[in-house]
Amino acid sequence: MDIKSKISKLPDTSGVYFFKDKRGKIIYVGKANSLKSRVSSYFSSSSQHSPKINKMIKEIENVEYIPTSSEIEALILESKMIKSNS
């Protein structure tokens, strides 16, 4: 399944998302109130992103997520995932 298809199937709930490169390595971890809206925003218009973000977007091969029941839970989980992947 390609990235755009995966994004279209993301839930409109809070959670933590992570982007992986072609080796399966996590290259970015983020949190969102709406997983679908937030992840979609990366793929909308590249002119709105910094060169660093555009470079990362080109490396994305997979999108995974963990839904949460609240924004606070997403914030805590995001922090834990960033620490464990540093």
C-alpha cells in the first residue's frame, strides 16, 4: 500500500505517528489531535515546508501510528517514543 493510501485510512483521532525510511528506521515521531489531518499536512504543499522537512518527506517510505484516548496521552507517548529512539 502506498503512503497516500495509508494516510487516507488514518483515523481522525488523537495519537502518535511515526515516519519510517526504506530501511524501516524511524525518522520522525510526532503527536496529533487528528492523525489524519496532521499526517496529511506533510503531503499537501511542499512550498509551505522548510527544506529540512521537505528532505524528510522524500525519505518517508512508511507511516505507522498509535491511537490515544486524549491529547495528553499522545504527548506523553510521543515523549517516550522520542527518548527510546534517540
